[in-house]
Amino acid sequence: MTTGSLGLRSSGSYGSLQQIQNGSLWLPIQTTPPVSRKPPKMLKEKEKLYHWIFKFAPRKKIGMLLLCLVSLAVFMWVLIVGKGEDAREGIIPNINIVSGPISEEKVNMNETSSSQIMDLKASANATLPPPPPVLFTGYKLPPGNPCEHFTLPPPPADKKRTGPRPCPVCYLPLEDAVALMPNAPSFSPVLKDLTYIHEENLTKSEFGGSEFGGYPSLRQRSDSYDIRESMSVHCGFVRGVKPGQQTGFDINDSDLLEMETCHGVVVASAIFGAFDLIRQPKNISEYAQKNICFHMFVDEETEAFLRNSSALDGEKKVGLWRIIVVCNLPYSDPRRNGKIPKLLLHRLFPNARYSMWIDAKLELVVDPFQILERFLWRKNATFAISRHYKRFDVFVEAEANKAAGKYDNSSIDFQIEFYKKEGLTPYSVDKLPITSDVPEGCVIVKEHIPITNLFTCLWFNEVDRFTSRDQISFSTGYHRDLLEHWPPPPSPDVHPLPPLILHNENLNKTSAGILADSIINSPIKKIPTRRGKDRKSRRHRKIVGGGSKLDASTNQNFV
């Protein structure tokens, strides 16, 4: 450890640091003699004052005078200091903070002032208009897109060919269709809030109906066609906790929870009574397989057949289809039971934004996102349904159903006469832009917004009250002030499409503006209306064992 040597300073001069050597600090020692200085002028004057005081102080009068002055100064100093302390003691109690309870008057005053401030803020906010809701308003294809001016080909020259025929449709590539999926719901005319009637104690209506449908009276039926901003209507599932739980058409709790997780697009179909066969969708992208719910509703009879044929795996799936087993079916007619998922998907999937119904007799061969873009988003539409390939008049359709034995004639006649009394007329050009009163109904594409949900509820109520032939009751919904008097939606905005991604393989199906062959494949051979159990079993075994390849022909147009 090194230490520093300190030198002694003999005068007021500080000197300077010279060096640090061998770890020791050396400071200089001043050896010069001190320099004599002249006393300053102020000291001389002070010395004169002291000499003068000491000279006259011994005198008697001067000493007494000085003593009096000193005493007076001390007395004044004591007086001033005492007054200052008294004044301080008088001020401090006045500024003490009271820690006791606040009086009610002061509390009321504070509450009144705060409430007045809140009222002023509320009145200021009330004067401001509410922000407009964010809605999807559609888009237009950019100039030069092949789908922009796409038109259907002329009808075949052979007028006798009235059955299914190819119907080319212009689809966008999958990447573009997914990118154009709306982020906001579409405009719902008039109706903004739709709720559903729930009743445990039911009273039968004038005619028709069921416990599942709630037996709506004719007055309630008429009132349900009066479109208002807020409505509550019958829409099946009138009993029980929620749709699928003790309502009739009961579904396992685990399946219901899985159905509630569908927040985007749902593709659904149904088979009851083992009448049809499960056909797997084709050309479905990996993105759609991960983000779209494919659900097939079956009854216990169909489930047993699937298990016996080893088609149902441990995850309750057959290919892409998630199998949902339904118990306690409300109707004895399998076709009428099939109308529940067909028309009430918005109740079974309360969180879904879009749904697509595909009859079990059809095979989906186009990606659902491309179908939604083509028939809803591009058209700024909220509902699309396959149009009948041959008939467009309800009265002609009713006669065809009677001739084919689809339902007993008296029930069909009663339904048609009831509609005629309500004002239903044969189809004519006066009903344009409505192009047909008769749908095929095997494909329904829908956005779940209040107005479309109301339409399918009212359509289901007609099927519940009258015959199960939904082609006959379809036109009643939109001809009774539901669709004819809709105000026009907001004008579409022009949104540029994202850059198109072309693939070399199968270019004509993935480049901009695809001419797709079809949405669905449909067998050419007509499925018999009435089948025996032997016939059903043979058909099931034939398809499950590999099936036959169906041609890519479309027999569906959209209304």
C-alpha cells in the first residue's frame, strides 16, 4: 500500500502539482520569505473609528447614551419577535385540515355538480349522430377480367331436351376468392333484430303444424310477413333449452359444442331413412378443408348402415363429412325431417356467417369459397338458390307433383287454393326481375343475416303447416312483402382484386376467370321416389364399393 507525503505550506500560495514518483505523491514546500504588504485603506478607517469610540466612551454622558441605545434596540428586538410568534399561532389553527365526516350539504353539492357535468356530456353526445354501421357493399371486377362480361351460352337447339344440361360458370381462382371474403356483414333491409319464439305449453293452430314448429296461428303467420325492425317469429325448436337439446331433432352435446365452433362457412347435407348415399366433395382445397365445416346429418338408421359398411371411422367422419347423428326426429316423413337442416342451418350453427346446403343426391365438385364469391360476394347478394331446370310456375309445379305422386293430391290442392286466396298468381314477365317462382332447391347458398334468416324461417313454417314439397311454398315467402319491397342496397364500391396467381397445371381452371364445368355433379339416372329396402341396400353397396364416375354436368341455375 502506497502512501502520499504531504508537504507543509508556509503561506497562502498553493503551488502546483509537480510529479508522482515511486507511488508517492510529492507536493512542493514554499521556502521563500513572506513579502510585506501595505495595510488596506478600509482597515485604516476602521482603526480610526475604534480610536474615536474608545476616546469618548469613558465620558459619562456618552456612555449612558450608548447604553440607552443598546437597551432600546434589545427591547424592540424582543417585542418584534414576540408578535411574530403570536401571529403564527393564530394563523395555524385556521389552516388545519378537518378529518371529520363531510356534511350532507357538501356531498349533495358535489353530487349535483358531478351529475350536471355528466348530463352535459350526455347531451353533447346525444347531439352527435351515431357512427354508421360497417357493412359489406360489394365490389366490381377490374376491367379486362374474363369474368366481367361473361354470359351464358344460348340454349340447345333441340327444344325437346328439357332435362339437365351443362351450364358453364365463371369462377375466380381460389386465391382471389378467399382474398375477397367480406370482413363485415351485408346490409339487412328493414329487419335488424330477429329472435325466435320459445314455448313449452303449446296450443294447436287452426290447421296443420307440429309441436316442433310450435303451431303458429294464422294471425301469427300473417304478422310474421309484416317486416319490422325488430321481430320474434316461430322458427322450429320452440321447446327445450336450445336447438338440438330436448327440442325434437336432438343432437349429442359434444356434437353441438363442435357445431358452435363453426364461425365461418358451413357446408351441410342430410340423409334420413338411408334413402341416399354419402358422396365425397371433390376439388376442395386444403385451405377449405381446414377452414370450412362439412357436416352430414343422419338418423340412427343411416348411422347403423354406415357402421355396418365400415364407412364411419372413430372420429365420426366419412371422408370430409363430420357425421351428426340426430335422435327423436319430430316427423314421420324423412323428407320433412330433411327440411330442418336444409332451411334452419342458421339455428343449428348460430355462429356461422355463411352456409351452403347440398342435397345428398348431389356431389360437390367446386371449392365452396369460389361458389360464395361467384353467387354472393360478386353479386352483392345474400341468398342464392338453384332454379328449376324446367318449370318456373307454381301451378305447373303443383300439377307435376300430383302426376308424379310426390304427395297426396288433396293436400297439394288445399295448399294451392289457400295461396290463390292470398293473391298468388301464375308466373309472368310482370314479376321481373324475379325470374322464376319455382326453385329446384337442391343447392342453397346463404349469408346469415336477419332478413335471410327470417325468409328461411317463414319458408320452413310453410313446410311445417302444409305439404313437405318446398318448391310449392317457396314463392309465398318472397311474394308477401318479404323480397318485393326491399329497399335497394347501398351502391357497390369498386375494390381492386389482388394480383392473380396462375398455375401451369390445369391452367384453364386456375387462371383469371375460370369456365368451371359445374358446381355439382348429378346422376343422369333419376332416383326412384319409392324404394324398397332391398333396392336401397343394393344402391348403397354399389356406391360404397367404389361407385360410378359421374359426368361433370350441371343441371342447376341460380335464381
